[in-house]
Amino acid sequence: MDRITSLKDILAQDPNNAFARYSLGMEYSSRGEIDTALQEFSTLLSAHPDYTNGYFMAAQTLARVDRNEEARKMLQDGLESARRTGNRHAESEMQAMLDELG
């Protein structure tokens, strides 16, 4: 069974499983299925707005396909989440990426 099938099985049993949803987005992103990956990240962040890594990975996915304006918005939202949750490491990484994108 491949990872996507396994993750979908987990989500069928527990649709609110944040880690499985994040992992599914990551798996689609790594396969180049950008729109599907972004939909998974969107679903994740709608249900778990403080799953900070979701913003960063969504922004990286967007930047990879030159959707830089959307990536900047995602990073700004992610920075707010990182500040709310006190996640200084994620805040630093996202700020660095935002600075790179200009």
C-alpha cells in the first residue's frame, strides 16, 4: 500500500487527524501534484489554524511553482500562527523565506 492510500485510510477513520492531513499534503507536494497538495494544506489549516508547519510547507509548495504572491500571503499567515503559539523556530524560517521572496 502506498503512502497516499495509507494516509487516506487514516483520514477516513479520523478526518480531523492533523498530522495525517499534513503528511498527505506533503506527499502530494513531493509528487508534484501542487493543486491537490494545496487543497490538503487548506483543509488542514481551516481545521487547525495553528498547525504552523502547514503554512510553511504550503508556502514552499507555492513558491516552487512561482506563485510567489500567494506564498508571501501564506507566510504572513504562518508568521501570525508562529507568534500565537510561540514557535520561534518556525517564525525564523518563515521570515527568512519571506525576505527571500521579497
